[in-house]
Amino acid sequence: MLQVKYNMEVNVMKKIGILGSTGSIGTQALSIIRNNPEKYKVSALTCGNNIELLIKQIDEFKPCMVCVSSEKNALLLKNKYKNIEVYFGDDGMNEVAKVDNYDIFLTSVVGFAGLKPTYSAIKRGKTIALANKETLVAGGELIMTAAKQYGAKILPVDSEHSAIFQSLLGTEKRFLNKILLTASGGPFRNYTLEQLRNVTLEQTLKHPNWNMGRKITVDSASMMNKGLELIEARWLFDVSPSNIDVLVHPQSVLHSAVEFTDGAVIGQMGIPDMAVPIAFAFSYPDRLENIAKPIDFINKYNNLTFEKLDEDVFVNLKLARQSIEKGGSYPIVLNASNEILVNAFLNKKISFIQIQEGVEKILNNHNPIYQLDNVDSIIEIDCDIRRKTKEYIKEIMEI
Amino acid sequence: MLQVKYNMEVNVMKKIGILGSTGSIGTQALSIIRNNPEKYKVSALTCGNNIELLIKQIDEFKPCMVCVSSEKNALLLKNKYKNIEVYFGDDGMNEVAKVDNYDIFLTSVVGFAGLKPTYSAIKRGKTIALANKETLVAGGELIMTAAKQYGAKILPVDSEHSAIFQSLLGTEKRFLNKILLTASGGPFRNYTLEQLRNVTLEQTLKHPNWNMGRKITVDSASMMNKGLELIEARWLFDVSPSNIDVLVHPQSVLHSAVEFTDGAVIGQMGIPDMAVPIAFAFSYPDRLENIAKPIDFINKYNNLTFEKLDEDVFVNLKLARQSIEKGGSYPIVLNASNEILVNAFLNKKISFIQIQEGVEKILNNHNPIYQLDNVDSIIEIDCDIRRKTKEYIKEIMEI
């Protein structure tokens, strides 16, 4: 049998900085580090306001740097830990990213705040374990250009993108024909546009396969999550959006797949569990042991089904595809308007379908900007759209 | 995105020798060569008695060497083609393998006759596109040791083994946990032992997914084919038989998969078509274009199911597993006795279930030989078992 040859590297301890250590991805990442103490060490932890959990994490993992949202909490930590550098706020996160004391930077913070520190880490040529969607959705071109320039690796942590990455291992990208991005279909799978009009917040927050935050749960139900993933995939794998098919697969076992020029399809499968993509971003090209239970194809996952997604019902996917095809500032608009609209839906100010109607409206009214060569110009557009979307919501609430 | 680096090789024309050019695999291979004239050239063709088709192939592909079964046909070809070297018989096939005028040797001949020429090609350090089961089933240890010694690559052409090979690309073998060898289940899927007793030859020869020869069709129905594949997989991928699970998958879309240490499963999928594995053995690590139609997951293959295989009914699989676990001459006995028993079944001398009963009987009566360091000793055991199996069949027919 032909053996693929590898450069043998000395097994060195990898230092990991975690942006968003108290969230779902962050805590799972720490559990992987806990179970592999000979391979990984925590160098930095950042979180928002969950200071109690952060203190436990500091005591266990002994990072040399931490960052929290508020100055008050930062002062508290400074008094408690004399040997740890403590930062706060968005600027603090960016300072953590700029320091040269980590090998892998896990960006598991939610929202737009992830962009700036990720960009800083890329400029240091670090390996990014990317779990922050906004980084590529809003800053795709800037980020990928910088990654190339500074020799930074970007390894996806999303289960879909990790699956695509794993399926491409060992094959040159020029033989890639198509990406098959799978989607669970969410709670409103097969709904008509009429049915979608009447869904409630409670129905929306019931998601069958994954345990996630509320914002992503709404995005999963509205297919915006898949739209954002499509944009990410376009950047990560340098593929035209027209070569990315979304395939509804309710069991979420096939995490995604790729089709090659010869007609062969390679896909990565697993139980619905974020641990494998997180662990693989840490261990690549190696694999760790016993990260997730193996798939029980015979007793549990013995029936895998596939369906079409109706983009005339789940308009968000069409809007995402159009945004990335048009390029420039459109994906920033898609993401920012969606975030504000989802928040309004979570606060019961607008209905579920008004999310996608709103995103479409804001996109249609947008005058695109194509010169996006720094983080600040992206942030400026993002702020502007958030403001406009809030105005829009006020208007439709008055009607 | 991290790009896996490759050694860029100059795109040179590959010369291909085909053992068994008029069979199903051979003709599909020639069709791939026909469609890729800038990449491949035929250097040698061998066949049995289908001289009419061989003449067409010679006229189209202009090999420099051919080999046929009979001296009579060889003389006919010698008169017709003055510039082509013509050989005949098993020794002739071996001569073709020994000549240094090909890069890839496709061993698509059926049966035990494939072993000797394959061994000769390996000793020349050539790339083997292996489609002949008997080579590894009977000569696994000898062949793999020689391949290592002479630097020959063995690329699998079976769709299952090609799928495993493709799924392992880019990952070191030490991270492989398990092979998931899929099986269509054949026409008698879910049958009880009692039901299996009453199946007819006509029922057996109806196979749902693949169009194959009669011997392999019987082996597919009796699960001996899967047993032989399990033995091949053990050698090709250097995996303990206990780490090879057989998974019944009636749609034959997932051609096989591998489970890694972290719990991730990677599998190769495709429509039931031998063209992709043949083409990939030629093009590896590249991929050709438009070899097979892409999978239509939405309209055609939208329901993939998995089941357990009952090894107490399909005893052949258990016998194969035991044979390779015991090692030595046992797999030779398994294969040789099965071939004779299948032939008796095809000639309506014995019943379907008497195939597996016979294989078990012959295996139980065998005194194993563990010193198998040359092809001739393997051939000797094979001949001996064929003779003993014929005697056994005579005995049970007299009862």
C-alpha cells in the first residue's frame, strides 16, 4: 500500500489562547486541553462577564493573560492574581491577540467583536482555530489576504467547515468540483412561506440536534446560519458560491462533503458534537484520541436522509448567496442587519418572517462599498447598518 | 486556509499494461484511457479467449505486447500484427509483467492466475492497480512484503478498498481506529439460515446494484465476496481483522469509510460505478474529469440505510475472518474451496447453502502451512485444495 509521507515534527507543547473561554466552544476546548495536558497549555483566556467561571478556569489552567469586558472585573482579577496580565474591553482582547505567547488562537467569541483580534493574530502569523463567523462573513477578503501575506493558517472549527477541510485532506484543491454543505433543516424544515409567517419564538428556540446559544438557534431556524456558513466556505476554500450546494440532512451525521472532478464524493461524518472539529483544529494534521463517541450506524444512525432546501421560503440563504456574489460590503450588511433583527425577534418586537424581510429590505437599500482594506472601515459599515436596521424596526413597529 | 503542499511532478504520459482487457474492469479502463489520450497510453493487453474484442482493442490502442490463453490464438495474432510481441498462457502473462515497458499494471484478470504476474510486476517496482482479489487473499503476506522491498505501490481498484484508500488520504495511518467495509447485502439480505437453504441459482444471479460476472455475483450473495474483501483490506491497510466492521448498506452509495481515533468518520461516496476506482488508481494523487455522474442526493439517493450483517447466517464472513486471523494457508483454502464450490453451484450440482457448508468443512480439515515465501508454494496449496474440494463435492453428491 502506498504510504503518504509526512514531515515528522517534534512533539512540542502547543500554547493556546482562547477568545471566549466561558462559552460553549470555549468550555469544550478547555475540556480537550484538560484531557491532553502533555500536548496543550492555555496561555490566554478572555470572556465577557461570566467572571465566576473565568476564575475557576484561571485557577485550573493558569494562563499568563486574561481579558474581561468590564474595567471593574479587570480590577477585581488584578487584585486576585498578581502574576497574570489583565486586560478589559475590545481593546484588551486585541492586546491579547497581539502578544506573542500562543501558537493557536481559538476565536470562539460570538459576534462582530471577534474580527479585530483575529486580524491581529493573523498579522502575527499565528494559527487561527476559527469559530467566529463574523470574521470571514464581514472581513473575508481582508482576512484571507492577510493570512496569505503573514503565513497564518486558518483552521475551521464549525462542524461543517471542519468536515469540508477534512474531506479535502490529501487532494489538491484544483480537483474540487463542488462543496455539499449540509443543513439539519431546523425546526421549520419543509414549511411553506405561509407556515413560516405564524411561527413563534418558543417554536424557534426548539432545535433538534445541537445545543447552542439563542442567536445561533434563531439563525439555524431561519437558514441565515447556513447562509453565513456558505459565505465562510467561499472564503475558507476559495470556491465560487455557485459551486456550494446546500443539502438538507435532518440527522446531521454527514457534517458536509466535497465532490471532486471525477465524480467521487468524500464526506466527514460523526455524531452531532462540536468536540471533534475543535480538537482537530488543535491537533491537525494529527488526531487526538476518544474525542467523540463513534457513530453507531446500526442502532442509532441507520437512516440518513437528504432533501432540497426551498430558497423561496428560506429567503435568507438566497440573500446570503447574492450578498457574497455581489461582494464588497453586502455580506457585512447581511450579517449586521440580521443580528439586529434577530435580537428584535428574541425580544418579541418583530415576527420570525420579519427577520428575512428586514434583511432583504436593508440589503436592497444599501449603497455598496468595495474598498474594504482595513478593519475600521468594516466596523464603520457594520455600525451604520446596525443603526439603520434599528430605525427600520422602529418604523415597522409603528405601522 | 492551510494548503497541503505537493511535490509538483511533470505531467508525463503513463503507460498502462492491462491483465484481462476484455472483461468488465478491463473495458472500463480502456474507456478511461480513450478519453484521456494525453495522459495514458496502453503498452500491453492480455485476455483469455475473446480474441475478436482483443483485435478491436489492438487496432485502437496499439499495444506493443499482447497475451492470450491459447497458442492457436497467439499464432493468429502473430500473423496479423508483425510489430507486436505476442505471448500465450499463464507463462505468457508472466512474461508481459516482467517487461519494463509500463508504469501501471492493472490486474483485472479474474481468479488465481493473477497472482504470479502481479508478483512479477511488484518485483519490478511498478505501480499495481489491483483488481484481482486472489492476489492478496492468497498471497497477502508475500505480496505486501515484496511491495515494501521493491518499492512497488499497490493501489486498490475495488470500489470498497478505493473508498478506504481515498478516506485515508492526508491522515497518518496511526490515527486509524477502524475500517467500515460496506456491503449491499445482496439479494438475500435479512434472510434466515432456513430461507437461505431454499434459494435458487436464478434468485442468486439477480443482483441489485452492480453488473458483474457470475462468480462474483454468487460471492456477493453468499457474502464470501465481503469476506475476501475483508482479507484484502487487512493486507492493504495493515489493520487487524477485528478492526474491520462490515456494515450492510443496501444503496451502495457509501462505498466504505474509516473511523479515526478522535471519533471522526470519513467516507467516500458515489453512484454504483467502477469507473471512479479504476480512474483514481490511474490518476492518484490527481483526479480525472467527468468519470462518473455526481450523486443526486436529493432525487435519487435521498435515503441511505445501514444494517447489521448476521454472521451466523452468512457464515462465509465469519469463516473469512477466522481464516485471516489464523493466517498461513487458511485464506488460500477459503478462496480455493469457495471457487470450486461456487462453480458446482453454478452447474446446479450443489445448493447455495452447500457452498458455505463446504468451505467450512474444507477449512476444518485443513492442516495449515505457515511457511509461504514463494508463489509456487501458494499455487501448490491452491491446487491441492481444489482437488480436495472436488472430491468433497463428489462425496456429498453421492449421498
